[in-house]
Amino acid sequence: MTAMLADPITEAVAAARELLTRRTGASVTLVDPVDLGGSGRTVVIRVRVAENPFQLPRTLVIKQVRETSTESVSRTGLGAGDHTAFLREAVSYQFATALATHTRPGPSLIAYDLKERLLVLSDLGDAAPFTSLIANPDPSSVTNSLMALAQALGRMHAATFGREEDFGALLGRAGVADSRDGLADQVAVAQSDVPAMLAADLGIEVPPAVAAAVARAAKLFGSGGHRAFSPSDLCPDNIIVNDEGVRFLDYEWGGFRDATLDVAYTLLSYPGCLCRLDLTPERAEAMVDAWRAEVVGIWPHLADDDVLHAKLLDAQLVWAWLTTHWFLPDDDTRNAALRRHHLSVPRAAALTTRWSILSEYARFVGHHDLADFAGDVRQALAARWPAAAS
């Protein structure tokens, strides 16, 4: 293990220098560290390569997890309680780096050290945060950004479809025996617990038909014919846009699942965080069409609107179940850990918006029973949190 030094940034830079020196067989000097703002247990730094004997990039990004991820399941959101997060992220970067350059979804992996929980990544340079792009006052600019996001997702899905065995082999080599999506266990818990939560907190009973639809939708995380790689945490603050297009960051929960879950994640206004995205029907349809254009070659049956909309409705339904499991409880500890930025809204407003979106989409595709149920949940949430209705 690297000796403890003066501060986390110094320690991470030293660990990266030692790793790159071992990898290249020659001395590597890293200077001018810039803190890019990791989470409480993660250091993320940009450094300049001053001595570059083997044509390393001029700048690199270092990411080090300073302690094993032992958060309890009280953590809200993606990957809560998953102690394999760093290993999954390292494997996800290995897998993504092996893709053709034009389909690579984010930074390339330059080097890694599983024992030190250290990643050295290519630097994507100065880029526009996606949060700022979708807050642009120009509606056409926002639509273009969302379509670019959908196209990037589609390219990633098309490039990784059929390669789940490769990903599983990399996970196994890293010591992760379970290759399921990192959210699979939470989906199972939410499927079981949310009906009781809705009854106790909102006075809403889940009809058998809705429960059956949730059970079907939950399978999107574990099986099906549209499985492709996803970074999973697709909240806007994990997305940037540079000269190469839309790029995805943070692969701690990366894995294979039904690709429609990624599209539905945006359509349902980012159910894993506190963002609210107001999508007009026209803008949502433009996103769906942009994604479909990239994947219809491998999944030609998705050219049928009825088939596609049924899949997207299932995906939004299971996200609604998960976001309710995460955000309905009044848990100050969980809610205090949530990321906030200028797209964030109060928890009540975020959750109410998602049920409203689900109701509108279900009615749009002709599932009136589900639309009525989702509308009832929205109304009950608005009654519990009156400020959320405004």
C-alpha cells in the first residue's frame, strides 16, 4: 500500500505516479494537480504529465477511492450498499476502453490498481456540463442537447449488445462473482416494499394489474433481448459534452440491463437524483426517435411504435417504483446525502413530477388503468406535500 502522505490529493498523485512508473518501466512525473471535486470518499484530480517517456497523454485524470465502499443500505439511490462499486467501475472502464473509439462512451482507462482502488483515465478536457446545456433558455438548443444524449446512448447500446459474456468474464477476473446489474437487488426490494409504503403513507392500494405490470417491468434489470452496457448513473451531473460529443462519467454501477431503461431514465426526469426535467411531448418523442435510429439496425422490431412504447412504459414504471422507494420516506440522513445543483428541486417536487410523467405517458400509449393509478399517486403526493403541486 502507498504510504499515507500529507493530504488525499498528494497521496493520490503519488499512487498514480508509482503505478505509471511500474507500467512504463521509466520514471513518470505528474505535476499541477487540480481537484475536480470527487465525493466524500473519492478523490478526482487532473494532472499534467511533465515527463512523458512513453507518449502518455499530456494530461490525465486520477480517481482514487480512499476507503472500501461500506455505506449501509440507507444510502439513497444507485448502488446503495454495493461494496463492489470500485471493482465494477474498474471493469466497466476496461470493457468500455476496448470498444472502437467512436463508440466509447467516456474516458479511456490508462492504468488501474485494484489494491490501491486507483484509476488513471484519459482527460476529456474542458467540456460543457450537461446540467448547463439543458438549462439553456433556448428551447431548440435544449432539444438538440437531449437528442445528442439519446444518440450517444444508442451508439453505446448498439456497440455493446451481445457482449455481456465479455463483461462478465472481466468482472469474474476482478473477483466480482455476481454480474447482474448493480440495481437488481434494490429493484426486488422496491417491488416488495412500495405497495405497503403507498398504502401506509398515501392511502393508495396497488391494483393486481399494476402489481403484475411492475413484476414484468422489474425483469428489465435481469433479462430480455435488449440488454446492453450502461454506466447506470445517468443523472445530468455525470454527463458532459466536448468536441467528441456527449460523454458519460462515473461507472461505479456499470453493467448490462435492458437498454430502454437508459432512455426512460431521462423521460422520467432522472429518478435516481433530485433533478427535474420538463419534457414536452414533442421533445420526448424527438429523443426516442433519435435513440431508435441508432439501435433499430440490431433491434428491428423497435421500428414498431406499439412495441417501443410498451417497452418504454414498462421501463418508466419500474423507475417510478424505485424512485418512490428512495424518496418517499422522510429520512433526513438519506436525503442529506443527495447531490444538489441548479437543476435540483425539493424531493417532494421531484417525486410528484415523476408520477405525473408516468400518468401522462401511460395515457398517451393507451394504458388508461395505469394512467389513472399513477394520477392517483400524484394527487396523493400533492396532498401530502402541498408545496410540490405548485
